[in-house]
Amino acid sequence: MEKAQVVIVRCDSYQHEFVESALKRGFDLLGGVKQFDKPGEHIL
């Protein structure tokens, strides 16, 4: 069984800029958002 990677990133506010920054940090820690998309998919 493959182990899942988990990232927890603090976000001190629900303001768009803070949430976007926290999400980017989380994806970066996991190796980047590109590793999650499949051919033909669009990540918004």
C-alpha cells in the first residue's frame, strides 16, 4: 500500500490573498500542482 503525503499549512485569514498563498505553499511542498493534473485536465 502506498503512503499518502499530507501537508498542513497555516493560513491566518480567509482573505483571498492569504488563502491563495497558503495553497501555493502546500502544493509546492508536495512537489507542485503539475504532478496532480492528468492529460486533458484543467486545474483552476
